[in-house]
Amino acid sequence: METMTVKDNIKIVIEGKEYILKKGIPLKELFQKVGIKGAIGGKIGDKIVDLQTPLSEEGEVKPLFKRDPESLEILRHSLAHILAQALKELYGAERVHLGIGPPTEEGFYYDVEVEGHQITEEDLKKIEEKMKEIIRRNYSIERETLERSKALDVFEKLKEKYKLDIINRIPPEEEITVYKQGEFIDLCKGPHLPSTGEAGAFKLISVSGAYWQGRADQPQLTRIYGLAFWTEKELKQRLKFYEEAKKRDHRKIGKELEFFIIEESVGAGLILWLPRGAVYRNVLEDYWRKEHFKRGYKLVYTPHVGKARLWQKSGHLEYYKENMFPPMKVEGEEYYVKPMNCPFHITIYKSKTRSYKELPLKLAELGTVYRYEMSGVLHGLMRVRGFTQDDAHIICAPDQVEGVIEETLSFALSMLKDFGFEEFKIYISTKPEDAIGSEEQWKLSEDSLKKAVEKLNHDYELDEGGGAFYGPKIDIKIKDAIGRLWQCSTIQFDFNLPERFDMTYIGPDNKKHRPYMIHRALLGSVERFTGILLEHHAGQLPLWLSPTQIRIVPIADRHKDYGLKILSKLIEENFRADMDERDERMNAKIRDAELLKIPYILVIGDKEVETGRISVRSKKKGNMGSMELEEFMNLLKEEIRRKK
């Protein structure tokens, strides 16, 4: 008879009751013992596990059912394996080399290499059919722990070079697990369903390239994305949303509107702004400057590179080097392209002795910075290697902190509303365990953030312990037209750099004092904000932001002279207008103007020439009929004033 010592026992709490169990018992057996039926997995602390996972540590176990949102991770992880098995069966087990296949927020993906075949979106339908076949076979999914040598032997025989790479990078103390379904085996930590037959609704949606380990010096694999939910109804709802999001993809819209291009010959993640995009950007930046001048900001310009010693002093070389481009040598000294503007703004602050009478000092810059991002994460304007931050650093005395935060938050919300965003979520992140700075600094800063949000009558979520080690912060997320949340504005205290750079001001007592410093970016970066803006408005930017606000379309050559007179008057009134003088049919000219989403089209024909009026078509309102030019311009001026 087997004896069990106290050391073999563990205490598990489930649904408020304590159980003493044998260590290593699978979760499935626990649920059977306590009479829990229908669970497909569990949650131990923050970790989601499947029914095969052995219980090795004491703690509370929460059973997971299909109704629980966390259960989707189990479904999606299993579908990634079903996708991998389908690929093996379709293209040959030895020709398909598997990378990684994790769950995502809405589904799953798998990175694969298929020898002799490039998977495209045309292949997705037959891959889906093979996946459904594997689901119908209802294979049991079995978990197994392998010794390192055995794992290497298994995947060596399968010629799975990427799995071997993963195994060789697993720490010696960490166990190696595999999951099997039928003849298919994959290296994986789980969690997974009990069988393939329990998989829910899914749809393969796209194919893209992805470098192994996200590094451009590694082989490029094919990444196949899928959506997955428990029910067809949920999947259909998400597919509808996905199709709308696809239509709004800023990369597609940016190309159609002739805003920007990204060329491999220039470099991945580096944006080339085309003339129309440059006009839009100039309008945005002029607005940004005007709003900052109104609020007492001092604009500065700083270099794109700085000496290594500057980045050492700021701590970037110690804590941020992996995100910086390699150094360049100039006259025996190392220089780095800047990943941030902070050290330059601090140097400007320290260029002379500062009095409390100068505070708060607000230094702002549309500063272009460069960060080394892995090729695999680059995405249009959203994730780039060179971008322009709408950056500012506010240096103030302790008794000014509350007022500064309130003004800055109000400024951020006002600016976002001008761009057409109306719904916000605000998050306040507080002191983490490894924080620097005094208790007094943290309390004053955190209180000022909370009071500012409350005074402006906004709700907020508290992220306890989620602040940076050098200070608490406010993050503002904006909700776009189809309900997505985007991280945008950040207001961040910094107790670190004022110490590192020995920043001081002379107080009323004629003594030196350490100021508070606040980093803030209201739009985040011009590039990413433009991507969000294009998707929010589906490319139909508000009149005040449109690069071309009005296009004149003469029906025939005899109407061009009158069209040029109208154009001249519009330009005199500072409207961004042009005239299509091509020898094309009127309908073709109108179609081209509509494709560029130009807000207003003025059609000029015999009637307009005779009456001295214009015929107006609006992208939003349709045909507005005939009107006087003066009346039209007044309507537009009011629309621009209201920023609608």
C-alpha cells in the first residue's frame, strides 16, 4: 500500500473550501473529487492552466468554464495547434517548420516556414477546411513532460529547427512540456482543451511576414492569423468589426490619400511624407504651436544626436540601450541619435541660474527621435523607428504642481476634442515597489493627478503600483469611431532626472531647491496620432485638417478662366484649394476628388459662368446646389472655426 507523507501533500482552496491533496494531482482529478463538472481549465493565481496540469503548489484554484472570458485563452491556444497540424497534413510534415503559435486578444497565430510553397490568403480556405476536419476527428490532447535530451531527440527527428532553437534557450531549471493530438506533437507550455472536438468557432483572416525572434537578421517566416470565439454569433460580430477595421486601415488610406510611403530602400519604420501628407502635417503642427503659445509654453529646437556621456548621465545607456541605435564615432567620441528629448531640455533649463519667479517653465518641442524597434513589430505609422514627439517638460515648484497638472490635463482633453475624439478613459498609475523619490514627492504627485481628474469631472481607473520607478503618471486612452481604445496622452512625473542632472532653482529664501519635473506628450507622436486619426475618420478628415479643402472642377476648357478667378479668391482667403485642369470627363474628375476625400467640390459650367455663382458638392452633405462664393466661404469659415 502506498504511503503519503506530509511533504507529498498540498492545500488547495476551491470555491471557499480547503482540500488536502497529493502533490502533482492533475486539475481534472481535483474537479472530479469536488464534483465540479463542465470546467475546461482553471486559474491558479494569475496563471491559466488546463485540466492536465499537475498541481504542485498550494493556493486557490478557480475553475474556468466556457462562459468565463479567461477560457478563451485555452480555446485559442488549442486552435493554434490545430492550425499547425493542418499545415503539416496539407504541405507535408517534413516541409513545414513550426515557429511559435500563441493566443492573441482576439484569436491566435502561428509562424511557419513551408519549404517550396509561399502561403497566401488564397490558401486560407483550404487550411480552414483541414482544421475543421481535425476538429471532427476529436483527438484527445495529451500533455507530457520530457527530459531535455529526449525533447531535443524528438524535435531533431521531426526536423523542427525552430523548436530546437527554443529548447536550447529554455533555462536548465525549467521543465519542458509537449502536447500531442493524434500523430501531431508540439513543444508548448499550454494550456489546451481536453480534445480537438471541443474547439469553438474560428476564422483565418490574414497572412503576413514575421522574422524569427522578431529580428531582421533571422529567417522570415509566414504568420497566419485567426479569430476565435466559443460561438458562431460572437465570431460573426467580431468579423463584422474586423472588416470595418480593415476598411479603416491607415496604411491603405494613407496610400489612397497620397499621405506617406515607407520604402525598404530607405529603411524599415522610416516614413516619407508625400506633398499632401506634408500639407496635413504642417496644418497639424501649426495648430499645435499656436495652442502651446496660448498657454505660455516656450518652444525649443534640439539636435538629433548627442554625446555618449549625455546618455550615460541621463541613464539611457544603462536602462534603455537596447532601444537605441548603435553609436557613431566623431573625432574619437561616441554619439548616439536621440531616443528622447529629455536630456536636451534639461540642458536648456540648466543653461542659466533659474529663479522661482520663472516657474513653471514649460519647454516644448516637436522633436524627432529614433528608436530601434524589432522589424517584426513595425506597423505602418503606428510603430516606427523615427518619429516626432509632441514633447514638453514642465519644471515647477512644489506648490505649483497641482495647478500645472490640472492645466495640462485640461489642455490634453481640449486638444483631443479638436481632432474629433469625444470619449476618453483615464488611468492613474501609482508608486511601484522599486520606486525612487521621497514619500512626500509621491504623495504630492499622486494627489495632484487624482485631484485634477476629479476637478474636471472625469472618472479614472487606478493602476496601483503601475507607475514608473521614477514617478506616477496619467494615461489618456481615446475611443475611436468603432470603439477601439488607443493610448494617447501621457503626463508623467520624473523624480530621477532632476537628481541625475542636479536641477535647481533659487527660491524666495535665496536658497537652492530641487524642482519637480513633468514629462508630457499630448498626441504621443505625430506619426502614430496620424494613423489613429485616419482610422477614426476613415480618411475623411475634418475640413480644418484636410490638405486640400476645395477642388474646382471645370466641365470644359471654356470654364477654366472663371474657375481660376474662383480659385484666386479662395486662396486669398487662406483656403487650401486647387483646380483640376486635366482633359478628363467631369465625372472622372469628381470621382478622383472623392477618392482623395476632398471635402468640397465646386463644379463650374455654363450656368455658373453666366450667373457668377458656384455649384457646391459636399463629401458629407451631398449636393448643396448653387450659391454665391461669399456665402460658401462664410459657411466654410464657420466649419473650420468649430473644427467639425
